[in-house]
Amino acid sequence: MAPPSMKPTARRTDAATSSEALSRQSLRGLNAVVTGAAGGIGKSISKQLIAHGATVQGLDRDTERLQQAALEFDVGSFVPHTVDLADRDAVDRILGDVLESLGRRCDILVNNAGVSRLRPLAETDDVLLDWLFAVNFIAAFRITRALLPALRASGRGAVVNIASELALVGHPDYSAYCATKGAVLAWSRALAVELAPEGIRVNAVCPGPVDTLMLQEEFATHMSPHQARAAEIEMIPLARLGEPQDIAAVVAFLASDAAAFVTGAAWPVDGGKTAR
């Protein structure tokens, strides 16, 4: 038996194996919308959905990264839309283009876009608070509301909201972020109950620490980013950070008919961190 101080290294799931396991969950011919589609998790979600046959309308504020993502997919499988989700007027304008591209039918909506700032309560001013809520919650609410007729037209609509482990537990200096993700989770449950009679499923995914640029930037705020990373991994029973494809695989499942009886659920994808 290994000493208590030693952790076994969790076996990584090969991406090809994950793809094969999901092959029976075909999304062929389905229309999807993914926000934050140019980031680490959003791009991986888009990749998974496209791999299983969906066409993705990708929203993000980073034009360059959106265009780069589009080049990595087959022509027509990924349609980029540049928009700052904190700008309500811009979101309203872009949704017209999105609906036109969708043909007025949306089968899958993934509200993935999110921002984070490490800030104590006393230093969290109204500007920061409003921005966090605008991107993390209000944009998701408004986009879902706008796309509701298209989700109804699908006949099998699936909404997947990306919350966070911090919707489930508290953490110092993240009170505003926790509040936004808690709102996403509570709203997802309420929406699941409201839309169930129409055959629209709503679920939330709660990622733990995922090795993305956003997490790396958070580590960089510490005196020793390396020690901050090591301390985070020490808190995870599976002894590693998550990877974008870990989240994407769960999203693809929840978007598929294999999850036809799953709604109103919160799915922690955190290596067991919140189980402690």
C-alpha cells in the first residue's frame, strides 16, 4: 500500500477512446450554439459536437481565435460569430445572424462562456460585479430566452449550462464568481422543470479546475504559480487537473439522446474534488 502522502496518478482517458464511446450518441444533422467557443473548454465542446455530426454556431469575443478554430473544422461545420456577451445590444444583433444560420431550429444550446476574477469582497466593486454577472449569468439567460422558439422547433431541445464547482462549494476571494455560478445552477434547475413539458432538457455541468488559459492566469496571480498549481492538484483525488475534453465529453453526452431521461441535474466534473 502506498504511503498516505503519495497519490496514484489517475489514468488519462485517450481522446480516441472517448470518441468511440460516444459514437452511438450521434448528433448527426443537429444544430448547436456554443458560447465562449474559442476558449479551451468551448473549443473542445465544439470539437466534440462536430465530431458527432452537429453543426456549431460559435460565439466568442475573440475574433482571431474564433477564425483559427473555424480553420480546424470542416467547412460549414463551425460558423463563427464575434460578440462581447457583456454588451446586450451586440448580443441582440448577433442573435439575428445566429437564428438565420440555424434555420430557426436549435437542437443544442451550450452556455459555456464565463469570466473569473480573484478578488476579496471588500475589493469587488460594482463594475466588476456587474461584468461577472453580465457574462456568466445574464447573457446565458437572455440567449436562452431568445433561442427558446428555436429550441421548441427542434422537438428535442437540450440546453447545457456550464456552472462550476464553485456553484457547489465556497472559496475565499471568489464570492462574486461563486454567486454568478450559483445563479446558473439554480436557474438551470428551475428551467428544467419549466421546460420539461415541452420536451426541452436542461442540465448543468460543474467543472473543477481545468487546465486552460483562464486557470493559468489565476495561478499567475500567486507569488509562486508552480506551488499554486501543485496545491490545487493536491486537493483533487484523481491527482491531476481536468482537461477541456473531460468537460466536453460530458456535455456531448448530455446533449445526446443517450441522456433523454436526464434533466435538472448538476454534473460535477472535478476529479472528485467536491466529494471531499
